[in-house]
Amino acid sequence: MAKVAIMNFNITEILNRLHINDINEAFSTGNTWGSSPNAATKDILSPVDGKKIATVKIADEANYNAVVEQAAKAFVTWRTMPSPKRGEIVRQVGEALRANKEDLGKLVSYEMGKSLQEGYGEVQEMIDIADFAVGLSRQLYGLTMQSERPLHRMYEQYHPLGIVGIISAFNFPVAVWSWNAMLAWVCGDVCIWKPSEKTPLTAIACQHIAQEVFKRNNIEEGVSCLVIGERNIGELMANDPRVPLVSATGSTRMGKAVGAAVGARLGKALLELGGNNAIIISENADLDMSLVGAVFGAVGTAGQRCTTTRRLIIHESVYDQFKQKLVNAYGQVKIGNPLDEHNHMGPLIDRDAVQFYLDAIEKCKAEGGKFAVAGGKLEGEQYASGCYVKPCIAEVENSYAIVQHETFAPILYLVKYKTMEEAIALQNGVPQGLSSSIMTNNLREAEQFLSSGGSDCGIANVNIGTSGAEIGGAFGGEKETGGGRESGSDAWKVYMRRQTNTINYSKTLPLAQGIKFDL
């Protein structure tokens, strides 16, 4: 492993404190780690400086099957533990994450490339969802209904599903796992996590943290499992009838493949896929406040969020004024080492992502896009990893093919509109439907945007940007975003099976709808 000193910390020391001092295992069933003797390996490089952080082993099909077998065995015991007791275990996991927040946040930043503030923020999301899940553990409620038959009671209850498979993406390498795992655990499920092959170290760190808590509480192995693997592990999971629910976060292409495989076996899929998020800037907007939301939404995480602001739909009367504000603001964006808190934007995840970004710029130009702020790859010693790019702004038509496509990079498209009806149509006029926003001080415009004829996205905001969802609300989107819901509200229900129960406490057996069946 490389000893890399960055912003007053040593990555090797952090790995050691997180118990990642010797990565010879490809999978974990909780207390036990293992791999095949001749397991394939993969070098994990940081997009921050291009240096190798560590080498990990890759699981194979036999490893995956061993994990599933152990998880299935653990489920039999875990599901019988009272939910509040399971919630107590989750509370301890949250406390363990809180104790490791600084080291884990730095590892997230260094392995993935997001700013240090965002790295800490991602760990805080895990802590917050643990707190949420603890409260939820006492609220897994069903309904009581009125039966039409006398002396009958009818109600519904929820039972755990079994094994929940979690496939997470590189851009939020740990938070999305926690959104699923914390809720699944209090619901009585066990989890198998396949993290992105681009960011496995943060996953290994989280597994170690959870492992210690489960072991300390004498919980059987298999409740929290991890499999480090390539695409084939995700395919095995999607096609495995032993895994009743697969929660997958990633591209629309990946989600369609997972959804098709899970659907073919009549399993359940929770899909959180691409976004093509827009902010409508009304002529009645506070332009200074709108600027903050637009720039943070477009530049944060180097444009690699599913909720990144990719389009600004601006009223023609303020278009030129707001465009100039954007150009001035982009001139102040500091790009560099994300562990330096003075920088606003770090690198893309790898050089392939840089090429996709450059290709998108060329496609935009070919369709007629005009760049108000030019993009391009950054060169120089401080950008030696080859993963740093300039955030750019293009004036386009919403109908351009490249605008209809989600490019996971800091490219912001500007579109002009005349009427609110036109703006909403433009906002909705893409295949994706994750997050949306309107900036306006006009109550009627805000309500129109939130009405049934307004935004068609799963998230619709007024006077805040498209990113920064809170864990208390259900997170997810429509159309090619997949329709899944994670985190808050009643998203817990997807991790359970619903059962309707009727109890007859009379001395006869009356039939529904007054049917007579005399014997």
C-alpha cells in the first residue's frame, strides 16, 4: 500500500485504524472473511493523485454462493429477534460510525474524489439513517380493517423478506448501502452488499465497523455480508431466487438489466437510476439565491451525483442576467485536491469518466451547442491523476440528443423559456425523472410546479436546488430513474412482505358477501 500524506493525514494510518491493513479477503459473512486461493486481484487507484491505495481480491461464484448460504442461515434466527432489539444493534452501528467519522470521511474523499466536506457529509448520512431506523424499529405498523362478517377481526402485518441484495455505485460509496441496510436490518432482513468495484475500500471499512458491533452482541454471522466483485456478482445476485429483493443504484442501462433479470424470476427490484435534473429559474426568482443552488448543484461532487443539476430552464427576461452571474461564479470555482477544504471541486472517478465528459462536449458542439464557459481536461502536476476537468456551461435546445442523455460530469445546459407551461414541459421532457426544482417567489408558480400537472419527478423542490435530499423523506424517481424509494417516509415497506389476516372468533363460519354453502 502506498503511504500518501495528504492534508495532514497519512492514508496508510487511516486504513490501519479502520482495520484495512491487509486486504486478502474477497468476501465477508460478518465475523469471517475469506476468498479463493487463486482469487483475481484489482488495484484501487485514487482519482485524487493517481496513486495506488491498495490491492483487493475479487470474489468468484463459489465465494458468492458461500455468502448466500450463510446469510440464509442467519435470517432464520435474525427474523425472530424483536424489532426494537434489532434497532438497538443498529443504534450501536450508528455510534460506531460516529466514532470513525473523520477517518471514514477522509477515505471516502480520497478513494472516490469528492470534497472532504462531502465525505464527512456522506458518513453523517449513515449516522442519520441509523438514528431514523432505530425509531422505525418500534413503528413497523399494520392496519386494522372492519370485516363485513360478524365477530371477525381483519388486520394486516408485515414480515421480513429474507436476503436483501444491495448493489451500490461509486458516487455515494457508503451512504446508499446504509439507506438500505439499516432499514432492512430493523425489518428483520439480512443483507449482502456488492459495492462498486471502483470504491471497495470504503465498503470494507464499513463492513469491519458493522462486524465488530454484531460480534460484540453475539449475533450470528450472515446478517451483514459483503462481496467484493465485478459485474458478474451483480448478475448472479439479480438472477438468484434466494435473494427476494435486489436494491440497485447506478446507470439506467444497468438498472434495466437488473430489473429484467429480477422480474423474470418474479422477484422484487428497488431501482435508483439516472437523473437529468433541472432547475426552473422564474422571472420572479431571487437570482442570488438561485445562483447558489445552481452552482452547488452542478459542480458539487464534480457533477457525479444522481441529483446533480444538469439543466437550467431560465425565463427569457432574466436569461442574460443570470447567465452572466453563472459565468462570473464559475470563474471563482477552485478545482483541485478534494481533501483541501479551500477547493470546491475534485476529480472525476477515473480517466474513462473524463473521456465520456470530453465526448459529451464534442457531441454538444456538433448539435449546435454554444459554450458560455468552455470545458476541457486540466493538465499540470497537481492534476497528475488525469481525472480533473473544468466545469462548463452550454447554451442548448432541450431536444438535443446529448441533453436528453445523462452525462456523469460537470456539464450544465442552459435552456430559455417564455411561459411556465413551457418551462414545466421542458423540465419533464427528458426520459429521466429523479429530482427537480423551481426558483420563484410567486406562490402560484410554486403550486403549479408541485401540482399533478407540474413536475413528473420523484423529488420536486421550491427555492432549493436539486441535490441535498434529507433522509426523512423517501428518495427516488420515476420513468428511467426506476421508480424505487429508499430512506425515509414509508420506504421501509419495500423490505417486507405484507400479510392480511382474518380471525373468526364466532361459533359459526359465515362466508363473505353472504354466500351460502350448506353441508
